[in-house]
Amino acid sequence: MASKKSEIDELVEQTGAMALNPNNTTSSQTADYYRNQKETDRINFARLEKGLLLFIYVYETSKSTLATEMFFWDHRICVNVITTGKCLKSSDKCRSEHQSSYRQTNLCPYWYINNRCTFGSNCQNSHRLEEVPNEHRYIRTETEVDVFKLLRFIRNFAGHYIDSIIADQQQLHKDILVVMLHLVHALSRKNARSIEHLHLFLEKTTVNQMISEENLLSELEKPFSVPEVFFDLRLNYNATWYRPTGNKRDVNFNQLSPGFVTYFNGIFLDYYQGRLKSRGAKPAWC
Ligand SMILES: [Zn+2]
Ligand SMILES: [Zn+2]
């Protein structure tokens, strides 16, 4: 009972903080990023391509290092292993991962497996993962999980995209481009008060279509409302997977830990040295 009460207190506190914290009320919508755009300035797939190639590299380079950490956040570790320390099925028969030292005896299996539980807030078990496993080196917060999921989404989008079937293509491309801007801004090396790193890693013409440099930099400091569907691991790219009016999740890209940022700084640097430098591109950080 005691733990339930403190959970409610926690929620009330969070809601209170939300109303008071101006950062949460000013999270940006995609429209804020663009000047009055002419029809001819439409963002077609080619305008995204430079960024997509970058994100294929970043995701493919980081995924083996971060995969085991993501098993935990993606709820892919066997619930029996977490709650009791053992599973009756052998690891080749069970659909979940057995390699984990993470234990949480009070974890609700319904919530963990299905993302919902009919008991709701009356459930006697816990509806959250309560600790980060000790062996996790890089992904230690929900914000870092969100950022890695977005890297994964953009990589998968690059692979699965079928040009003809999405109705709201313009809006989708804008959302993807703005997410790429935030990711490059948060994860690459850069000079203070400059957008040279955005020009280096993304399509320059497209970046230049956006609001003025000064406004863009201050916009990138705010949380961004990302379409909820971008976080979905099991996304199937049917004709209606994306809707501009769908649910959004605020991500504050400025809340990443130094270890996480340094790790990705290195990958962006390797990409620059391996792919961009030989074509005459100057580094954006010296
Ligand atoms: Zn199992
Ligand atoms: Zn439950």
C-alpha cells in the first residue's frame, strides 16, 4: 500500500511540475521550423537522403554495442527470468532473452508483456522497471531510450520506405527532418552558436529553408513533440502508419548524459572522417 501511495504522490508532483515548467508548455511543433514554404520547396525523399545515409551508418555502428541494453528497455528479456530468476522453457524454446542479471520480483507480467493490465492502478505489482541494470554503460534514462529508438526508426524508415503509399508525405518528411536535426544537434560535435554541423551532416538547402539560424538554435534547445509511432519497434509500413494528428511524445534532446553523447560524438566523427572529409567537407567543430 505504502508504495502505491508514493507512486500517486509522485504523479501529482510531476503533473504540478509540468504546469509550472515553461519548457513543457512550449514544446515545438513541426510548423515552427519552417519559413512560409512555397510549393516548389517541398521536401522530397532526395532532400532527406543525405541524412538517411548518415543515420543508417550511426544506427548500424552502434546497434551491436547497445543491443543488449535495448533488450531491457524493449521488454525483450524473459519476464520469468526477471521475476523468479528462471524460466521453465529452455532458451531456444522461449521467445524472450534469458541472458540478464536483472531481477525485479514485483514486476507485473501483464503490463510488461502487453503494455496493459486490467487492474490498472489497483494492481499489486509494479507497472514500471524500477532500476537500470548495473551492466548498462550507455542507455540509462528514458530520454536516452527515446533517442536510440529514434535512430532505429530513421534507419528502418530508410530501408522500408515506399514512396507512393503514404498520404501525408510532406508532413511526414518534415517530422523526420526535424527529428534528424535534433539528433544531429544533440549527438555530433559542434561549435557553440553555429549550425555548421547541421549543414555538414544534412542537406544544406533543406536546412536553409528553415527559420533563421538564431531562431533555429533556440528552437533546438526546447523539447520536440515527436509522433508516438516513431518509437514503435513493431511498426509495419502500411498505407496508414503515419498520421500528422496522431499521438505525440515530448523528447528533451538536451537531457542526455555525457557518456551517451561522447559515445555518439565518436561515431559522428568517424562518419565525417570516413565519408565526408574525402569529398572536401570541413569539420564543423574547430
Ligand atoms: Zn523464458
Ligand atoms: Zn498489473
